[in-house]
Amino acid sequence: MPASHDGRIEVAFIRKLKRPDGNAMWPAYRTDEDGFGTWLFTPRGSLYRGEKAGAAAYCNVGSPDGPGIAVMHLVPQTGWWIATFWDQAQPRWSATVDICTPPRRSDGVWTYTDLELDVLVSRGTGEARIVDEDEFAAACAGKLITPDEASAARQATDQIARLVRDGAEPFAGAGARRLNAAKALGLAPVRHVP
């Protein structure tokens, strides 16, 4: 498990950019790295900040009105996506996959640009549902997504859907196991977002 120089687990931040003028940021503990990528855990009760056109709003990760839920993120070694594995509090979907520009890390912040398409992974059935096609089409038509990005987004969407339908990892159970192991660590929620 990655740790800082004093033995504590490193806190990183995830920053999602939404064109033309939105972004969100939330904290996560960097719990591991493996052949799939970097695993980032956000405990229940951690703070989420969203901004659009200069106005900011705050809530708990995973729940705009409640105490939030624990989630595990996977930043792939390579790829045009980032996955979020949901706690049992999200009864229908075990994971959501944001199709995005390849996430990049700088100064402890993982940043990516949302390319609108999402893949929802059903809990227990192996169904992969592709959503937000209308938002993707509008962003492409409005030139907020370049043709090269659109092509990469479609390829990534097809790849993730195929992995889910084939019952392949990390969607077959690795994400849920990582989430449960991280929850067992008893890490405190992170209530500061820079």
C-alpha cells in the first residue's frame, strides 16, 4: 500500500473538467497500484466540490443530500477512462466509467476532461449500459470534443462495454474487492478540498 514518508497513506485529489466551464474535485487515498492502474479510495463522508461558471457548491462524495458513500476509483495505466466502483449503498450499479481524456497526475492531483459518454455496470448481471449519447453528440457538434477525442471516446466505450459483458477484470470483482479492503482500513473521511 503506497504510503508517505511518515507512514500514512497518501491523500490525492481527483479533478474532473467539464467543457466549457465546469469542474469538480474530491479527495481519495492512494491505496495501491497494480497491472490495472492506480486505486484511489474515497471514504464515506468525504467532501466533493463542484464549480460551474465560477459558482461553487459542496456535498459529500456520492450523495448530494446525505452523508455520502464510500467509492473506489481506478485510474488505468493507459486508457481514455476512469472507473468508480460503488459501495452497496448504490443498489443498481456496481460501477460507473467516465469516458474521458487519459487521466494525468501532477502535484498529487489526477486530472481528466469528461468526454460525456459513461458506461454503467449493473450489479451482478454483467450488463453494460452506455449513457449520455445525447450530451456527447451535442459536445461534438459544439466543437467541445475534437474529432480525435470523439474517436478515442467511442473506442474506449466499446472496450469497457466488452470487458463488462465478457466478465473480465477489473469489472468482474476486483473493484468490489478493492473497495471492501479499503473500507476495512477505517480511513477517516477527507473534509478538505484545495
